[in-house]
Amino acid sequence: MSRKKQKSNSGNSSSVIRWVIGTHSCKEAIFFQENWVQEVVIQEDKFREHSEIEELCKRKSISVKSKGKKFFNAIADGHQGVAVAMTDRPRWDDDSVNKEKSLVVFLDGITDPHNLGAILRTAWLLEVDGLFIPKERRVDLTPVVCKVSCGGAEHVPVESTHFASQLSWFKDQGYWIYGLSEKGRMNLPQAKFPEKTVLIVGAEGKGLRASTEKICDELVQIPQVQGGSSYNASVAFAMCAYECTRSRFL
């Protein structure tokens, strides 16, 4: 199943597809994805706090607008008085499967934007090639997600897809499918992840759907001393993604 997408735009479009908020995330968006920046807006009483962003925009010939707090509150809470309107987002490219070592992540039913943002940040730092989310029961690149990712949203593609067909396509490309589940017969420290791995993380509390578990080549559980509860989804992902990276690169 081919999903080849353009990685970046050659120039700006008039259509805003997402807003980035928060100091660190806005800096990352302006610095690394300037071709997607339609406008940068700073709260009228926050220019001194964001002088570094204003200077960065000057170097890149990006205009800066001033708006009142009401404008930012309408976008999302926690904006820190700065927002960037983006005309595109990182896109999955099928050429990624030609890499000798590749890690791809599927998120099965995660709807908390803070979880997705935290997962994106870790995925960026551990060189995940792409995140796939279902077309239903999902959260996408909201302003809060972009803020919590602290720049990860500018580097890791997030694509919505039909899980069964997309996972089957990855299997055809030589990937092994690992799902995080308390039903797993293998503990995480015992796992030896192959060079091409798909990691599936379920929703906190609910875990993987039964239909998703059936597609996995192996189910892996994360050891825990206390029973009756579960790890936060982003924490579980971070532990497993680190083990995947360590297995493949060290």
C-alpha cells in the first residue's frame, strides 16, 4: 500500500492547516520549517519575552504580527503569548522503508493530546521514521500536541490510516510488528528488536484492540512491580522505543 507524500513545500500557501503554540515549539517551527510559516503572532504585551523569536523572524524575513490575549486564548490554552500559523506538516515518505534500520510507530486509540505530544517528542529524539494513527478514535496535530512535542511535530510525520492494510504493507516491506500488551509472553528487556520494526502502542487503560493484536508478530509486556494499573501511554512508548533503538544501533 503506497503512501508516498511530499516531505515539504517549496513555498507558502494561503491555507493554514495547523497552529503551533509555545516558545520552544514555535522556535523549532520557524527555524526548521520556514517554508511552511504563513505568519508569526506575538501577544502585544509579550514582545520582550519573545525577542529571540522576533530576531529569528527578522533573519528569515518572516513578518511578525501583534494580537491581544483574546486571539491566543481562542487557539488554545498554554500558548505563552506566541503562535505560528503553518501551511503544512511533515509527511510520510515510502522511501523511508529503504533505510537499513527503521522504526515506525502505530498508536492504537490514543486520544489525549498531551500523550501524543510527549510521544512525538520522544519519537523525534529516537529517530522514529513515522507515527500512524487510526482514522477513528484519534487525536491529531492540535496546537496543544505541537506545544507538548517541543518541536517533535516539525520532524516526525503523523499520518491517519487504516491499520490492517497499512500494517500488512509494512510486513511486505520486511518489517516485524511488535505490540505492547500485558498479554505478551515476552518481557521488554528480553526483546531483540530487528532492524526494521513497527511498534504498536495502545490507549492507556484499554490497551490494544483485539483486531490489532492479531496482526502483531509478537506481543511484548513491560514489567511492573505494582499490579492493577498501567503505565502512561507516553511513558510506555518511551521505554519501548529506547529499547528498540538500543537493540538496533548499539
